Amino acid sequence: MTTNRKYALIAGITLLFMAAAAILTFGIIHTMLIVPGDPEATTENLTSNGGLFRTEVSGWYFILVCDVVVAWALFIFFKNENKKLSLLTAALRIIFVSIFGIALFHLINVLKIINGNITEVQMSGEQIMDSIESFETTWSFGLIIFGFHLLLLGVLALKSKSIHNFWGITLVVAAVSYIIVHSTKFLYPEFESQIATAEMALSVPMAFGEIGFAFWLIMRGGKPKIIYKTISI
């Protein structure tokens, strides 16, 4: 097995583990426990399902570690194509990981509150909601940086002679979707419902870009090359 093949497998498999963890952590547990705009219901859910919330937090930390592994593996996979661009791409993902790590401190604060005296917890509903909203806001800001990471990853794929342009284009489309959705959350918060609709519409290209590329890495990455382009972009 070549070095490139090994790191393609590491990146691809780790990305799929991340996707599965994200579905469980955010798609199921977080949406089950958190009731937007309702501190009382959210607090009741968290205190009644403390173990489930701890599972969510653990899931987020698992995703954070996986992000670091993916950044490292993709850097090595692409470094022979364009070392400087590959390094910048990895650096943007590490910056995102750092911001995401800061966001997770807000969930740790929620854990500390719900592990306290039950009466104090009931009185801290607004504080709990503020911490959760701070987590989501900080994470959303980090996803803008993540969008730029995907953009450069798409450029790397487009420059590579051994990767079909289809994958580069899907990564760029996913990147633009992330950047548009999460930038508008900061620039135009008054259009929350419209942004939520746009996010739902763009969720497919956002997910498919990286997950689709993960499958390509597992099935084709680092194998004997099929030359798709005679001239790199």
C-alpha cells in the first residue's frame, strides 16, 4: 500500500465516522433536547436526560478529534500536488477546530449547571439557553472558516490530474453553500426564517461535497492513477 493510499483511507474513513457522529450528535440528540426560544422546556429536557446530553458533548469532542486527523491526512495526501496550498487548506481546518473547541466550552458550562442543585438549575434556564445559543453562534462562525477550507480543498481537487473535476466542483459548491449560509446568519440575523429555509435547501450539496469525496478517497484515493486531465488547472 502506498503512502497516498494509506492517507486517503485514513481521511475517507474518518470523514464517514464524523458524518455518522454528526447525525447522532446534532441531527438526533441536540434537536431532541434543545427547544429554540424555550428555556424552561430545554432545561427540563437536559435535567431529565443528563446522560444523553453528556453523550452529545462526548460526540462533539469525538468529531473535533476526527477533524484534526482529517486535516493531517488530507495535507499528506495532497502535499505532492501542491504543498503550500495543501498546508493552507489544512491550516484553515485547524483554525476551524480551534473555534469549534471554544464553542464546546459553552456546552461544558451547561453540563456544570445541570449537574448542580436542582433548584439552582431551574433558576438558571436563561443562563443555560444563553450558553447553548453561544455554542451555536460560535460554531456557526467557525463554519465560515470551514467553508473556505472546503473551497481550497476543491481547488486542490481541480488541480489534481488524478481526481475527476466532478469532485472538485462538488467541494466548491459545498464550500460556497457553507460560506453563504453562515455569513448571512451574522450579517442579516433579522432574516432568520429565510436563512433557515436556505440552509435546508443547501443542506444536500453541503453534505454531499465532503461525504461524496470521502467515498472517493476510500474507493479510488491513492490507487494507480487514472489521468483525467492532461493539464492541471
